[in-house]
Amino acid sequence: MKIDFSEKNVLVTGGSGGIGKAICKAFSEANANVAIHYNTNRSGAEDTLSSLSGNKHAIVQADLSKPDEVEEIIKCLPNVDIVVNNAAVVEQHNFDSLSYKQWQDIWKRTIEANLMGPAYLIYCASKVMRKKGGGKFVNISSRGAFRGEPKAAAYGASKAGLNALGQSMAQALAKDNIYIYTIAPGFVATERVADMIDDSIKSQSPLNRVAEPNEVARTALWLASEGNDFLTGCIVDVNGASYLRS
């Protein structure tokens, strides 16, 4: 099955590297016009841009925890058809060594970036999609939303919230032909976690490895393609059977 996004406009948040870069490349290879979002890593976004197929792509900057900046992004992308909410932060910590102030700050930063940012984007972009007759969101969550993250509790909670957000808005926006899908990966071989991936992490999966970024990207591409409307509200695990739920 060939997936073709010709004339479709896609916003990918956190496109400076890792999973986001892979998602941008996958959509460009399917003929989409890609807007690569970044917050602070401009050089990474430019590197992603230079790697894309086609020439109708752009770079956009915003701190997604700030509602006004999210609104400005969408004003700059008045024809957006698909949004991939990929940008996220994760702060590893030893709970017993944190001060109360450090605990508060971690939660504030994490929830604002990982949950409030997607919530703001869904609100603003859905207004555009409604006028166009429909659209799609793909949210990148984590298996940590299900299994718990004792060394990154705010991250796990933010991803559980993202799952619930996607399910709630799938119901709220179906009447407008706007569909929402969620992907929950396990460990993915990106620069950010390279020093954490050892044999003990790989052995969590019976495949004895972690996911490659393009495996998550291909899932996002497929979910955003035509014919998947009835999957709206779904959460798709991409974790190599490292964490199973029923």
C-alpha cells in the first residue's frame, strides 16, 4: 500500500532530532509539506530540513508551554491538515534526593511541555481543521503511561494524561471529521537515551532490541493516512512486546 500525502500540510513538534526527525522524513517521502517545530535546537531543525524530500517545507519555533506562542504557530500554518504532537521533556531523578522545590519544578516543566502543549495545539489547530472539513492528530505517548516511571514520575503522569486527552478529544471532535490517534513507544534508539540503552534494556523485549525511530515514524504515517477514521481514540503500542497490557 502506497501512502501519499500530496498537498497535505503536516506540523511535527519536536522535529529537531530523534523520533521527530524520523517522522518529518517519513511524511516528506510521502509527498507532504512538513513544518518542523523546534523550541531551542535551531541547528537540529535545520539539519532535519536539509534531510527532507521535496522543497515545500518550513521551520517554526515556539515554546509549546506558552499558549500565545502555540496560537502564533497555527496562524503561520493556516492550512494545517495533520499535527503530530511529538515534542516532550523527560527529567530523570532520584526521588529521595529531591527538595520539595525541585519536585515542584520538575512537575511544572514536564506537565506544561508534555500535556499542556498538545492540549493548546489540539484546540488551536482543530479550529483550522474544522474549516477545512477535517484533519488528524497523532500524539506520541509512552509505555511509561501504563507501567509507571519511578525515576521520572512526572513524565509517566504527563503521558497518561496525553492518552486521556487523545481519547477525550477523539470523542469531542469526531463530529467535525477530526480524528486523534496515540502511539505509545517503549525505548527508542535516539541520541537522547543512547547512554541508557544496554543489554538489560534490550532484553525487556523478546526481540532483544529497542525500536528504531523509523518504526515509530511508519506507525504515525499509517495512522494519519486515509481509511483509518474508525481507529480514532486508539492507543497503539510500539514496544516490541516489552510491556503488554490487555
